[in-house]
Amino acid sequence: MEGVQPGLPQIVAELLDARLVLDRRVCVLRAGRQPIPAEFPRPGVPTALPDVVSTYQEIVALLHDPRVSSDVRKLPNPASAPAEGSAETEPITETVILEPNIITQDPPEHDQDRRMMMPHFVGPPHSPHLISDLEPEIRRIVDGLLATMQGKTRIDAVDEFAYPLPVTVICKVLGVPLEDEPRFHRWIETALDALDFGPEAASEEIRSRLAGGRQAVEEFGQFAAELLDRYAQQPGPGMLSAMVNEDGPETGMSKGVLVSNALLLIFAGHETTVSLIAHSVLTLLRHPDALEKLRRRPELIVPGVEELLRFESSVQFWHTRSAVEDIEIAGTTIPKGAPIFLAYGSANRAPKRFANPDELDLERRDNQHLGFSQGIHFCFGAPLARLEVQVAVGEFVRRVENPRLVEDPPPYRHNQIFRGPCHVLVDIDGIRD
């Protein structure tokens, strides 16, 4: 099934399955431009159906192609205007992106805003050790989490380990009060539950979730706006205060853009790292030889985390790009205006790019995966995420005695984009010092 695949139903069934089961041999799957068939109702989806790009070389080419826009305002309009009060309005992603942020902007606005934000988050050029200086604090948090497992015979590697670390760290980095975590965690979970691109999107249950998701996003945005207002009146620690009080040569973010970027930083600053830590534990327990190898050779944690990023992608595909000109690729044309879905999870298992792609190889060479994307939208928080996962997984492997999966596969969030287990129950014999 190389090249172009016409026809929608099979594509929808493959791409929009919540577990994202894709045929990794496919170069470009064409969804056509006819209206979506009735058996696949999707409220608010544009009339111009997406081109789905699922192989490594083509995705990399598009990530560096200036003819591809990340500005959601350039996506086609919804197929039809919904009735007032109807649940069939724009998808939750259109509500989440209240105003442009750095992942939904094009140059030059993107470049200016990212340059303004970068020094406050990853450090260079002004504070090159900003991330590395967090390592002692990250280790302290991990030690504390493992200490709470002393005396237990069963743990949840998500609730007790993978989640608390990155959410605690991102609150510190951004200056978000940790006591507000239960509130924004509830808003994020409610919004993610409403994000559904699959055939169930028109069901009454999902419509109800969509309404709840919009409300959650509005409350989350109000929370961020109030926090930024407080920092504008009285500067405090963290990146959000630095952003709102920026007085450098590149200033001028509107209040709405500040709020949108604050939501992005709070969400993306922990959500995908939670899934990566959880998947790392899950994957190593499924591969006992790799687990034992990492225990014997702890220096493999650095290339090992890169392989785990490739092997289990926290972001399975991304859906907000579009073509601003006709683009010839893989023997077909992506027409001007067409939405483009980039299937990172598929590209990371591409056999033409990675030898034995379905095998876990902690020493894999030339591992230029797309776990953090590429191009101008390369993951803003990649350095922090790498450090958190290296410390967390390295200490889990070293200190948790005889970990065993209780349930495999574990329960997963029903979400086609952000893939991660809800819980990973593990039986253990103890925690080493």
C-alpha cells in the first residue's frame, strides 16, 4: 500500500483509532475532498479533508517547508455553520487555542515570541545552566516519591511517580502555585476527554464532554489570566512573571497571547512527560532484558531515553498544519489550503529510517526520532523533559526491587493525539536505598 490511498473510511479507521494503528509503509494517505460520509460524522471538521503524512522522510521535509503553516487561522472553515446552541460547533482544539501561541504561529510572530520566551525557560544565551541547575531539585523530588513507596507491595507508576514529578517541576519553573494543581489538573483532564477525532465524535456522550471541555478551557484561561495579572502587579518567581514583565527589545505580546502561551506551558510542560515516564516504565517491564541491561549499565539512560521517545510517542500525530501553496510530495500533490496531519508515531517506526523499528534498542545509533518534532516548532521543553525522564527512569530502574506488571496492556486515555496510560500498576518487592 505504497503511495496514495484514496477513500476515507479505512483512513479514518486507522488514523483516528484511539491507539493510532497505522500501516507504517504508507507515504501519504489521501482523504480526498468529498464531504465526510455519514457513517463517520465529525462535528466541525473542515470540508477540505486532511492529507495524512505517515512516513519519516516526508514528515521531516514538511516540518522544514515554509509552505506549511502552523497558524490555525489558515485552516479551512468548518463545513457548515451549526445551529445556535448546538453541540456541533468547532472542535475543542479550536477553543483551546484562544489566541495564537508559539505552536500555532508562523514567522515572524512565532520567531519573535519564541525568542522572548526561550531565555526564561531553557536558559541560553543569558542563563545557560538554567535547566541543568534543576537536577538536584528533580533528584530530591524523585527520592521523595520513591520514599513514599517504602513498605508497599503494589504501586501505580502513573499516579505515584510519573505524574507528580513533572507537574511539581513545571509549577516551580513557571511560578504556578503547586496548591492550584488539583484545579488545573481537573481542567486539563476534562478538556482532553473532550478531544475526539474518531467516529464517536458525534455521539451524545462526546457532545456532552465537548461542552464540559469548553467550560474547562474557559476556566483554565481565566485562572491563567488572573495569575498573570497578579504577577504584573507584583513580580514573583518563575517564567510567567518574567514574561508579563518583559522589558527587552522584543516585547509586545498581547494579553490574549500571553494567556494562550501560559496555558500551553502549563499543559505541555508536564502532560507529555508524564506519558513518557509512564511508557518508559511500561516498556522496560515488557522488555526484561533491556531493564536488566540498563540496571547493569546505568550510563545507557541517555541513549535509552531517546529510544523510549522513539518507541512510544507521547504525541501520536499533529493536526493543526495546512498547506499555503500546492506541495508536491511522495508522488502526489497536497493542494493549497488542505489540512495536513503529521503522524509522528508512524514516522518513529519507519523501517526505511530505523533498522528493526519494532525492537527496543537502548544503544540505537543515529536515533533522530520525531518525539520532539523538528524544525522551528521543535519542542520548547525538550531539555527539561529529557532531564526529568533520565533521572526518574534511571532511579526507578536502580531502586525498585523486582517490579512486575499487574495488567498488560494497562488502561489508556481515549485520545488519538496524546497517547499515554491512565494507570500502570506494578507489584514490587521493595525500594532500595
